Amino acid sequence: MFSEWSAGDWIILIIDILALYIIVRFLSWKVKHKLEEVEQRQKFETRQRKLNRTSAPVDTEEE
């Protein structure tokens, strides 16, 4: 099967493999950065909730 392939077929195969590699690397980079962004947002929200809880205690007697 491979012996019947011309040089053009081999070049196309190499280009396709290279394109797949680039796509996989790009997508993994995007996912990694998106996860870091979500983690930072989660840390910020947690810190904000903690600050709000400590700075403004709710008095149940006044309500």
C-alpha cells in the first residue's frame, strides 16, 4: 500500500501530521490558560466572600 504512494502523497501526509500536532498543542495551551483563568477567578471570589464575611458581620438582633 505505501509503496504505491507518490512523493506528493507523502508530503500531504507529513503536512497533515504536522497540522494535527499544531492543533493539539494550541488547544491544550488554550485549555490550560482557560483553567488558570477560572482558578484565579475562583480564588478572587473566595477572597471577596471571606472579606465580606469578616468586614460586615450581620447583627440578628437589629432585624
